[in-house]
Amino acid sequence: MRLVIARCSVDYAGRLTAHLPSAPRLILVKADGSVSIHADDRAYKPLNWMSPPCTLKEGSGDEEGVWTVINKAGEKLIITMEEVLHDSSHELGVDPGLIKDGVEAHLQELLADRIEILGEGYSLIRREYMTAIGPVDILCRDADGKTVAVEIKRRGEIDGVEQLTRYLDLLNRDPHLAPVRGVFAAQEIKPQARVLATDRGIGCTVLDYDAMRGIEDDKLRLF
């Protein structure tokens, strides 16, 4: 990554035109070819940028101090340097990516250990119950001994309901399991997903990740 702090002006020429008057700014040039211009008051959001694939040409001679960034559509980002205050390059290597707390695998593990969250009398059959089209997150039995298939998401959307519907269609062909009903469980369930699930006879359960881990919230309680 290359970091340049410079007093510069910026012009964008494409479907629209835009101009940033002269001011001190941070310019980031990343290994993927992207170029972004930042101020000191916009958090992470750049003032202007060019996404890859694009090419950066640094001017010379009469054009020295002028950077021209061109993308595949022919749009241009022209950065005119008046004074360079800092210019450094750093090899960051391959990033391992963000490891998020509360990913689906951990939610699945926690729910399997606390299957009673789904209702009194529930018992676990197994996690990752394999089918011909993929594994069902949790297969369990309710208090009446009937089979329940649970699909777990961090964020419950329509595609998750569709996925569970396909599992249910397949599982209900197995006479040893049928009838199988479904539960769609997530930390957050979108209204459209809830409507679709209800229409298909699928139950919805919102998972409180902190409570499942045994962490009390800090909200004041009357009792």
C-alpha cells in the first residue's frame, strides 16, 4: 500500500464531473490498483475514488505532479499535486480476513448445547445432519417426539428460508423422519423472511447471542 499526504486538487471526469479544490489530503494506492482520496473528517468514506481495474499514470516533465487514474470505462480521476508532505509504501501481505464473533458455526454450537431455547422438551438428534443437497444445521425432536429441522443464520433473509424449504422437502420424503417441520433461527430476521417463513409453516426464532453465551446485558431491570 502506498500512502501519500499532499496538498492537491482532484478532478473527476466521467458520466458526471466533480472537482475538489486544493487542500491537504490522504491518497491511498492499494495493491489491487484502487486509488482513493481522503479528508480528515469523513471516517472511512473517501471524498473520491477509482475502483479496480484501473491504471495510474504519474506525469513527468510539464505534467510532473499530475496523477491520472483511468478505469476500464475510460473515466478519469486527475490528481494535481501542489506539495507532497509524505510518500511511503508498505507491504502488508495477504490479510487473513475478519474473524467475527457470533458466526453461524458458533451459533449452531451454542444452540445445540442449549436446544431447550427452541422449547421445553426439545432434544438434539445431531448437528450438521447430512442430506443429498447439503447439511441441515440442527436436527432435533420436539416435546411430542416430532422431527424439527433448524436452519441458523446470523442475519435471516429470504434466501435462508428458501434453503430451509428445500431441506424440508427432502427430509419429509424419509419415512423415518417425517413429518418434519422447520425452524428458522437467526440473530435478526428480516420482515420479508418472516412473512415467507410463516406462509410456509416454518417457525421463526430470534437468537440472543450474548444470552446464549451466558453474558448478562447491562440494561436496568425492575425485577
